[in-house]
Amino acid sequence: MVASEQTWRYEVGYGYVVDGTHYRGHRLSAWPMIASGIGRGVLDLQACGIRRMGDKVRVIHHPRKPHRSYLVRPGWGGIAVLLALALVPPALYFLHFGI
């Protein structure tokens, strides 16, 4: 298989306790990503955001919905990339073809 035809994604599993209740989580980030080709580097950068403390990791959960959790907190860089991906293509389309 050619490298550009392969898809990559991280699979994680972790357990955590909130107010005495045990939960299981499987989300790396608030925005799940699947990458292909050289996009795998973006996944590796995302995984670098996992905060490790020895053999434990920091789990981020919703205060009122503790069953919703992930390992990497969304940052301004990720938000900027998401906005660029959402806004640049339509802007380029309208610049090229007009309204």
C-alpha cells in the first residue's frame, strides 16, 4: 500500500475517577482526527499534548458530565487551524468565482 493511501488515527483508553465514580475514556482530543500521508505528523503533534505524570496522565472531563473526557486540551493553535479550514476554502471560492 502506498503511504498516501494509509490512514492513521490514535486509539487511546484510560480510566479515571470523579467523586468516587469510575469512568472509562477513549478520546484523545475534543476533535477526533484521522490523517493520511504526511498528515500523520499532525496526529503526532496532537499526541504530544498528553500530560504525563509518571505512569498517569491528566484527564480533562466536563464538570457536569464527567463521562465526557479527553486527554488533550484544545489550544488556540488548534482552534486557529480549525477556523482556517472552515473559512479559507469558501473565501477562495468566492474570490475566484464571485458571488
